[in-house]
Amino acid sequence: MGVNFYRDVPAPHGKKFRLNYLPHKDLLAIAKKDGRFVLVTGSDDFNRAGTKSVFENGFKQEKFAHASYLEVPGLAHHLPGPVWFEKALKLLDTNGPITPPRR
């Protein structure tokens, strides 16, 4: 559980998560329009604040069309159980079946 983003985003305590990777503009446009992302974390995960920041200050701010944040109550830094995993999969399918990107 944890996530990176292609540009720096604010981190807890006034710091920044730094990443020096800029994807090709065409690939980034496809990811923003057609990509599907579910950021899953637990309420007790030490990465929760960072994951939420990447969602809010990265995916949401950059207007990724199909990005969701899912926080599992009481979960620490572990994989979620089947019920929460299924919820994440349903969020991926919210906009219908996944089709290959148009070129």
C-alpha cells in the first residue's frame, strides 16, 4: 500500500513527495482520459496521509477522469480483505468494461 505520482505532490508536515519522471504527453493524456485507478489504503496505515495527498493533490488536481480513493477502516499496512478488494474492483468497473485506448 502506497503510491507514487509523476510529479511532486505535497506530503504531510510541509514536505513533498518527490518524483522525477515525466511520462510522454500522449501517454499522460491517455492515462488521464481512459486510465482507471483506485488508491486503497487503511485508516491506520502509516502511508494513509501520503496516499490521500497523492489522490487529492495529484490524480484529482490533474483531473484524471477515473481515479478513486478507498480507505478501509481499521486497516494498517496490509492488503484489504475480499469485501474491500471487491469494492475496489467495482470502482474500476464504474464506467463500463475496460476497452483498449484509442490511438
